[in-house]
Amino acid sequence: MTVRIVTDSTSDLTPALAKEFGISVVPLTVSFGRESFLDRVDISTDEFYKRLATQDIFPTTTQPSPNAFLSVYKKLSRETSEILVIAISKKLSGTYDSALAAVQLLESPKCRVEVVNSETTAAALGLLAIWAAKQAATGLSLDELKKEVESRVPDTRPVMAFDTLKYLAKGGRIGRAQGLVGSLLSIKPVLTIRNGEVAPLTRVRSMAGGIDVLYNFAADHKSIDEMAVEHATTPDLADALVERLAALHPANKIYRTTVSPVLGAYMGPNVLSVSVLGKT
């Protein structure tokens, strides 16, 4: 049987992409005060960003429980004997630990589950899950697939152009980009994920400058296996970026998505990102 792929909702996989590649997505939870919503299940991206713009309550997030993963494992165990979970970086969330804990709870000797720490998040995590699903379809065993996926972790990362870092700072996920918080308001930070945590890449004076950085990041790759562009509230900028990136990778093969509510709690509105799985 084909290895089934599981990831979490910080992968920013749309329901359509998850369905296309047969990937199961375990949602995290985003909360506004006492109101809690499963990521992309109980609250849409549009509704989340409307709330973010109009409410004074700062959103918080919660990792999935082991039981949330266990429920997915049990369902998939009726269809396959091998499951690979690819989770958000351990340094950014306890989701990996929940996925691992759920393995111990699975009382199904006929089904094996392995968990990989992606050391990333956002669409970069989504690309790794998509790539894994494509490799699984070739007939790789669970052990073979896990080894292949772990070998591609260093090749997979996002670069994100931010309008502001206040949400990342409030949420406590700012990592090594802490030094950029006090930058002048006219400066737009560009961040990446390095060694599993948020890290500064550069600073620009406008989103146009940020788009140049995103393009150059992609252009620095000698080969590109997968690419994705995502935005929070600026689809026009995402469209323009995809059009420009088409010189490097066919536009119809660039996955489009929006930043999920859980990640939006830290990234805020107006963020724009490109993720690449490839060799530099």
C-alpha cells in the first residue's frame, strides 16, 4: 500500500491541494479571547483577517492534541499500513511532540507511523508534504520515504516579506529576528527560517523592494523542484510575483495559497512569501 502523508495546518495547504495530493491535514487552533477555531476548518482566512483588522483582541494559537493526530492515524490505518507525518519545526511549536505522542497511543500493530521534524513552516512545509506525496506514489516504503524527506529538509525554506513584526514579537515566535523589532517604521523586514527558527535575511524600504528579494532568493537556486507563493491580504502582489517568477519556474506549477489563520496570528496582514524546494 502507498504511504499516506499527514501534515499540520501551518503547511498552508488549501483544502484543494490537500485533496489533490491525498494529504491529511491536522489543524491547529486559533483563538480570539474565549472564542476558539480550528485552523481553516471553523474559520476562513478571509474571516480571520477581517477580525484581525477590526478587533482589539490579539489572537493566540494552540497546537493539536495527541488525540487529534490519533484520530487521523486511526482513520488512515484502515487504508494503509504506513503513515509519514511531516510537522512544523519543533522550535516553533509543540505540534511535532503531539504527533509523536499519538504514535504511542495507536493500538494498531499493522500500521506504522513515523514523524519528521520539517524544521520549517508555511508553504515550505506544504511543499515538503507535496513532494513526499509524489515520492510515495512511486512506491517507496515508509523507511525509504522518511530518509528521502529528511534529506530534503535543508533544501526547503520560505522567505517572507513583512509589513510589520509586531505580531511576530507579540506571539513570541520572533527568534533571531528580535533585533529588527525596533527598526524604523519605513523599513520592511524580510525573514526566513534557518535551523528551525525565524531568522532575519535583510531589510528593505518598500514592499516592492521585498518582492525583489523574494525573486532573487528563488533565482539563486540552480534547480527548483517545487515552488509556492502565498499572501495574507494582498492577492494582487502575489499575482505580480507569480508572473515574475514564471521566468524561473512555469507559472502553472507555482502553487498559490494564503497564510493560514494560525500563522496569520504571527505574520499579520500584508505579508508576502515565496517558498522553494530546490538546490542552491
